[in-house]
Amino acid sequence: MKVQFPNNDFRLTNNKLTKNTKNIIPNLDTLSLEVYNDKEFAQSYSNKIEYNSHNALYERPATLSLLPNVTGKKVLDAGCGPGKYSEWLVNKGADVTAIDYSDEMIKLAEEKVGISARVLKANLNLPLEQLKDEEFDVVISSMVIHYIKDWQLLFSEFNRVLKMNGVLVFSTDHPVAMCSLYPDGNYFETELISEEWKSYGIEMSSYKRPLSEIFRTLKECDFRIDEVLEPMPVAECRENFLMHMKSCRDSLGSFASEQLKRNNI
Ligand SMILES: C[S@@+](CC[C@H](N)C(=O)[O-])C[C@H]1O[C@@H](n2cnc3c(N)ncnc32)[C@H](O)[C@@H]1O
């Protein structure tokens, strides 16, 4: 069962002390590609995130709240999916480049943003060769990085393509919530996990890793953490979220559902 509470959202500034990614061996993982490249799934994902509780009313408001003013800024949407964030950014007057490794997601993103954004196929497990050094003011990556095993290359590449004092905003599954789902796993290890996304009828794999590793990698890749959110659902979301939580309560175990109850959600 997909637990959709809570996520973590991070806002960081890069210090640009290093930007050498040449010695990092890329990981050729294509985790999740089969699912994201399935035409039916991609369309269904695109439709659902327009209105659903997790993306539209919980994750997106929190992630967008961390963005600086993007008007006139060069923004990279890394793992753009069907282009919802890119569309938002274009509407705010940003100069957007969107990348993803799924052809189906790229098609949907292109349909959404037309010629208002540059949409490219790129794998975040590899060096982002189509992107120049210090090309972007902002990188946003929403609900993507838990599909990537090797964060050294990923964050070093984000650092390379960002200007000095550029901003990186990302959201990801909260490690404690993910761990509470896998009592047999080891919180302190980076582990491949798999969950059923019931509303899509699919099995989704991703990596969970401890908070200490997240912070260590960000520091090693020269990012300075400005803000970390553990967001609550917005008011509009509470009713939907409550129904969702009730339906998952059994598999949630005690942690996330107790936290929601204690916070009157
Ligand atoms: C959960 S979706 C999020 C889409 C979008 N960021 C959003 O929040 O609406 C994850 C996206 O990450 C992409 N993705 C996963 N691993 C990737 C990789 N190694 N390189 C590029 N894209 C990747 C998938 O194809 C998918 O479109």
C-alpha cells in the first residue's frame, strides 16, 4: 500500500565548492522505467495528479511553497513526469527545461507545455550531458529522487548545472514513514522497497534511505540546507485524506495514522 503521508520537502542553496563529476561511476539502474513508460499508466497518472489528495492537495502545495520567485528565471524540472510542475512554472514566467527518462511522460509533458518549454529525454542516473554548467537558477525535482540509487552523481550534476547560489527544491518519501511500512527492513540501510499503488493497480519500486544519509550526501555535494518541510495536508485535502488514511489504516500500522490523529487530521 502506498503511504502518502508524510513526505519531506527540501530547499537548498548550492555553494559551488566542487563540480567534478568525472570520477563518479554512473549507475545504470532503470528502476520504475517500465511502469512510467507504460502508456496507460502514464495517462492515468497524469489525470489523477490534477486533482488527487496526495499530489494536488498535499505534495504540490508544499513543494511549490519552497520555490523562490521564478519569473524570468531558468528552471530545470528534473523528472518532470507529465509536466504539471513545468506547466505551473511556465505560467509563472519561468524559462523551463524539463527532463525525464520515460518517453510516455515526455510526450505528455510536451502536450502540456507545447513550445513554451524545452522537454528533453535524460536519465538522472547518468551525467546530464545535454545541460551546460551553471545554466539554471533553480532545479526542482518532485517525487523523483527515491528512484535513484546513487545520489552522489545526481546531486553533483544538480550542483554543476546550477549557478552559484542557485536553489534546489525537491520532495521525496519520508524515510520514517517508509520504514514504518517495512518493519523487517533496516532503517539505517539504503534499501530497495516495493509497494502496491492500489489506485493504479501497479507495484512500484523505490529506494528508502535514512535521514542521516540524505543530509550527508547533500553536504558532500556542496548544498546548504535552507529549509526542510514535513508538511501537513492543506485544509481542502483533509476530507479526502481522511478517507484515504482510513482505507490504509491497517497497513499503515501505528505511526503515520497516530501522528495524523494527534494533529487533528
Ligand atoms: C512520481 S513521478 C513525478 C513526476 C513529476 N515530478 C510530478 O511531481 O508531477 C516520477 C517521475 O520521475 C521519472 N524518473 C524516475 N527515475 C528517473 C531517472 N532515472 N531519470 C529520469 N527520470 C526519472 C519517472 O519517469 C516519472 O516521470
